[in-house]
Amino acid sequence: MFAFEGFDRRKEEDRIRSEGRLPPGQSLTQKFPVLHYGPVPAFNPATWDFRVWGEVEEEKRWSWDEFNKLPRSKIEMDIHCVTRWSKFDTTWEGVSVKTLVEQGFFKIKPTATHLMQHAEYGFTVNLPLEVALQDNFLLATHFMGEPITPDHGYPLRGVVGFIPGREDMETPYLWKGAKWLRSLEFMPRDKRGFWEQAGYHNRADVWREERFG
């Protein structure tokens, strides 16, 4: 049985590679490995809120109920972990930063160049502003039609991946989306997040295999 399962995995990986969707150094997985630093935080919908601040015209804050009434998006994309596994054809639902800006929920100042994701326990992840405003970056609440599990960032996580056929968009490794997300800080200059300070690549482009700085 295990040999048959291994054969199927290799066959699927070869198919994905032939489509140009397998970045260098990556291997297909059908699982969704759990990787994070620190414990899983508790979630209380009555006290949870989400904040947008920094280089914006007006700071915004939404409760959990209010956040769930924001315009929602659904995207299918491939996700790539810096630890060399890739998961394909995953479906995510949530709130697009690009959509919020386009629909006027908040206005970014011209001085903003980068975005910092602030998560529980003070964890941070940075992104160039142009990447944060792409279609492949989502503030996700659901994975494959179900709420994200606590281990994967419930109730809200940033997620970034590759949308097949959209080679025009930069694709960072999955760590560039923070689990247990609580706020977005728009910044006038770059500042490295937790893993970037620890030696991971600041840009983290999967096609260039930018794993470490």
C-alpha cells in the first residue's frame, strides 16, 4: 500500500512539475504540516479585534463580527513552505487587502512602502507593499471550505501563494503570511520581521529559492 501511495505522489509531482508549478527545491505533499513558533493562542470573539494603522489616512479597527462583514474573496493557489514542501490547488477564503483599499475601507498614504503583519505574542512578518496588494495575499479565515484550524492560525492568518497562470505576481514562501493575525501596520520603510531577523531571506521569492539571507 505504501509503495502505491508513493508512486501516486511521484506521478502527481511529475505532473505539477510539467505544468511549471513546482519551484526549485520543493516537493509535493498531500498533508498540511504544522510549523510555528510558540503556543497556539486562545481566541475570544467578544474581545478580539483587528487593526489597520501606520501610514494610512485614518486608523481602522474592526471587531470579529464587523470583520466578518467585510467584502470576502475566495482564491485557489499553490502554497510553498521554506522547509521544502509544497501543497497544490488549495482554496482559501477571507478578506483581500487589495479589495479593502479599492473599495475605500481605508486609504494608504503615498509614503507607505511596506507592510508589517502583527500577530499574537508580538510575532511579526514584513512584506513589500506591492506584494501585500496582490491578488495572492489574503487575510484568510477559511481553508478548503472550513474555518482554519487553531494550529494553522484560527481565527485569522495571512496567506500568500502562487495562483496558476498568474506569473505576473511575486510569490513568497508561506511564512510571509502570519498566523493569528491581529493588525496590519503600513510603514514608510522596510523593517524585518521575526524570521527575517533570524536569518531568513527578506524577500523570499520561491522561484528564486530565496530561503535565507
